[in-house]
Amino acid sequence: MSNVIRFLEEMGRNPAVGRMAAAEYAATMAAFDIDQPQRQALLDRNHVVLGDLVDGRLRMMFYITVPSPDDHEAIPDDDNDGDGVPDDDEPPYEKD
């Protein structure tokens, strides 16, 4: 994983990094040994240039789909482990 991504992860974990004074922010970046073009994009807070430098995606989408009851089979009543096989039909567990 690149150092710039590690730095961005740190910013996500610690939002105070984004509110630091410019000199302190630059010093924090120096600890991550970020390449100069990426460092400049971070200093300029230019997400477009930074995205290009790390080959980021222009757009990302996130979807959540909820299955309808017809999309899956009902779990048998005697399936306590949730694997879809009734417990009586499973082979017994053997110890090594």
C-alpha cells in the first residue's frame, strides 16, 4: 500500500490531522515519506490531482440491495448452525 494511502487512512482515523496548521500538517506528511507530487496535491488539498496521481477512480458507487423472501430458500427449523443443511442430515463432527 502506498504511503499516501496510509496518510489518508491516518487522516480518517484522526480528523484533527486535517485541521492542523500548515507546518504541522507538512511535518506529519513527512513522517509518511510521500512523493513530492502527491505531497503537493495534499498540501493544496487538491483531490482531483491526487486521485490522478494514485490512479484513483473518478467515480465510485455503493449499493445496498435487500433480498426479497423469494430470493432465498427458507432455513430449515432444525438447522441450528445456519448452513442450510438440517442438523440431522450432517455427518458427525470428528476430533483429530
